[in-house]
Amino acid sequence: MMMETVELALKPTNGYILSLVKDTFNGWWELEVGLPIKWIYGNNDMITCSVIDENDKGRLIKISPKVSNITIDYLITYVQLIIETNLKIEEKEIEFKNKFDELKVTLEKQAKDFYLELDVMKEDSFKTVTKQLEIEVNCVNDKITKSVGKQKKNKPDTGVIVDV
């Protein structure tokens, strides 16, 4: 089946353009377009966008010319630009969210490793301090034991007492 010219032109806007209305007073076409609530759009020097209705999920906007030489083709192209721009924005937001999630996982792993290292350092430092304290106490005890356990002897030929 061959696709018709108008249908082919409207295909990229499927699901967004709700109606095409002829403003017979001004002699131009206007489009009613449904857009998600987060999507951006705006006016320019030749085309105006006005909100017809809005709820928490989306907006119904009317896109109409400001000047008479804007054809329905320009209006459809303008809707296509709104759609493409917002899809690119959504894509970038998803890309950023994914990158953020990757960084979050990396930072969480680094934090886990850091705190594990800190715990090991805390435990090891007390072991080291305890070992050093034991060594110092043992050295002091050994000196005390050696000095108390020494006996004084007389030197046979001089009669002088010396520590051995």
C-alpha cells in the first residue's frame, strides 16, 4: 500500500498532533498538539504556542502562525522540531542518569574500600601499640629482674666489690 503525501508528512508527529484546524478568519492552519508535561516548547517570531489545557501528565497546546505566510508545512516542521528536541533532551537525561549511577557505584565501592582500610588501620595500630608496650614492659621487667638477681662478689686480689 502506498503511503499518501499528507500521511507521510504527519508520520514523524504521530501521537502528538491531535487536530488540524483551519482558522478561516485569518486564513491559516492551526495545530492542536499534545505534549508530555516536562517537554519544552516556545514561541518565535513567526509561530506562537498557547496552552489550551494542562494536567499532571501533559499539555494540549495550540500552534499557530503569527504571520500569514506560515503554511501548514512550517507548522508541522515546527512540531517535529519540538519532538526531536525533547527526545534528545530525554536521551541526554538518561545518559547523564546512567553516568551518575556508574559514578555512584564507583564512589560507593571506593567508600567501602576506604572504610575497610580505616578499620584495618585502627585494628593494626592498636596491635602495634600493644606489641610496643609489651616489648617496653618486658625490657623494663628484664632490667629489673637482672639487676635484682645479680649478686655482688668480692674480687679476690683487691677486695673491691663489683657487679657481675
